[in-house]
Amino acid sequence: MVACNGSTLHRIPLLNAEEIEKVAHLARLGLNREEREAYALDLSRILDLVSQMNAVATDGVEPMTHPDEAGLRLRPDGVSGEIDRDRLLAIAPKTRDGLYLVPKVIE
């Protein structure tokens, strides 16, 4: 694997069997030999990508909360009509003193 740090290239070595075993143990994965080889290649590629991202100059770049800074398209907040509370209470299965009664769900 090769990573670029500015104008300098660095070789990212493949993870060895011992490192893969340690990661598999920590992740509680039971891997056979073929899976260990595949994981070694995959994890090495991930580490290579992280190394490439670390090499990018980000001085002066403001952090973003989301890649799409356009914002949300929300409707204006406004009163659209009144709710007739008495009418809604009249169609509820159970009420008392102007409150809805619901079945107990927590013991």
C-alpha cells in the first residue's frame, strides 16, 4: 500500500497475522485462515485511506456539521387552524377531567 503525505509517498505495510489475531480477539471474531488474509487486506486498505486523509492539508478549513450546509427546507411555522378540544375529547375512548386516559404500560 502506498500513502501520500504532501509530496512524500509512504508504504503502508499489510497487517501481520499477529495484529489480525489481536483485532479479531478484541472484536470477538472467530476467523479462519482465508478470512484472516481477507481481513488483513481490508484493514490495511482502511489504514491506507486514513493515512491519505491525514495527509490532506486542512489548515484554515472550518469544520462542518454536515456536508450539505444548504440547511433544511422547512415550512414556515404558523398557526394553521384551531383545535376543538371538546370535540377531540368527545371521540376519545376514555377521558376524565379533560385528560385522555390510556392503559398502563409500565408496571
